[in-house]
Amino acid sequence: MTVFTKFNEFARAWVLALGLATAALGVTTTPVLAQTAAPAAVATPAVVEGAKKVEGAGDNPYGIVALWTNAHSVDMGVLIILGIMSMGSWYILVIKMLEQRKVGGFAKQAAENFWSAGTVAQGAAALHKDSPYQFIAAAGLEATKKHGGLMGHIPLNDWITMSIQRSVDRVNREMQGGLSFLATVGSISPFVGLFGTVWGIYNALTAIGMSGQASIDKVAGPVGSALIMTALGLAVAVPAVLAYNYLIARNKGVMDDIRGFGSDLHSVLLGTAAKS
């Protein structure tokens, strides 16, 4: 019994010592684990900040908005000139297309109402007052009535031809109005943009040289903004050239119809004068 009692006491002491050692080990390991977990908690804001930077990567600090914000007086003047050229080109394109469409409607009206009339005067009265066909018909009719005085020395055939031709040329000038602006924009806008580019690069290189910093982030912004000027010049020139060629082709078809009308009117007026 004595031996068993001692063994039992020894076992209890061993279990107590093991429990104390385990408790001590748990106390010491907890701070270690907390210390190793702490950097992860500290790194979380950095990760979030990096994610925010990635999300904001779409904000381009070297775009057109930045170009306008940081533009000098010369750069701003170039941008304004290119803007005026672009708006003028699109305005003329829309206006001339509507005008050509309107003249096409007048051509149909002349084909339906003028040639079916009893006289040239009645046919001219049946046309719209803004119609170029009415203007040409009135000019030809007036030529037959005012063939006197010094004009009487000109043969009637030549006099009517001259009157109709002058009226056709006047209509042609009005149809060509605004196209010279498109031709001018298409010719000079690339050089206007190139001037802005050269001036912008000059200012950029001057600023970089004065600051003494030639890193890519210092060079990309000013030089990239300057090169945008060339792209804007081309963006203004290309639509202007396309619009000019398109309107010239449509004007050719419109004027062919008007010249044909004038030629037929000339023959009718000569026949009417011969009968009278």
C-alpha cells in the first residue's frame, strides 16, 4: 500500500507538471502567433490601396482634358482654331446636303410643272420662287423682252444664250458656296496641328531641361499631350476632305440637270421668238 500510495502521488505530480508545462507553452505561443499575424493585418491597407490604384488606372493624366487644363496660350489658341474648323466643316456639310436635296426637289417640280405649261411665263409662274429653275426661266424670258437698244445689235440667239449662261453660272456659284472653306480646312488643319505639336514639344523639353528630370513620367505627359495636337489636326482634316469630295460629286449631278434645263429653255425661247 505504501508503494502504491507513493506511485499515485508521483503520477498526480507528473500530470500536474505536464498541465503546467502545457499551459505555459500555450501562453508563450499565443503572442508569437499574434506577432506573426500582425504583419498580415498591417499589409491589408496596402493591398486595398493597391487595388484602388488599379481601379483608378483608367484615369489618364495625359489625355485631352489634361492638355486643355495645362495648355499655354499658344496651345489653347491652336485647340480653339481646330475646334472652329471642325464645327465649320460639319456645319457646311449638313447645310449643303440639305440644299442639294432641296434643289433636287425643285428639279422634279420643274420636270412636272414647267414643260407642261402653255408658255414660258406660265411655266415660270408654276415654279417655286426659291427654285433655281424659276430663276433661269425668268432670266431667259426677260432676255427676249429686253432685246433692244444696244442689245439689239447682238443676235437674239447669242443674247438668249448669254442671259441663260449668266444665270446658270450664278446658280453654280451659290451651289459652290462654302466648299472653299472645306478645301482650306482639309489643306491647312494638319499643319495647324503640327504647329501645336512642335510648340508643345519645345515647351516640354524646355521644362524638362530646367527641372533636370528626364524620367519617363516627366517626358510622357508633356510630349504625349503635344502629339495629341497632330492627331487632332488629322481628325479635323480627314472629314473636311471627304465632305468636300462628296459635295463636289453631288454638285456635279445637280448642275448637270440645271444646265440641261437651260439648254432646253434656250431652244424653247428661240422657237417662241421665231413664231412671234
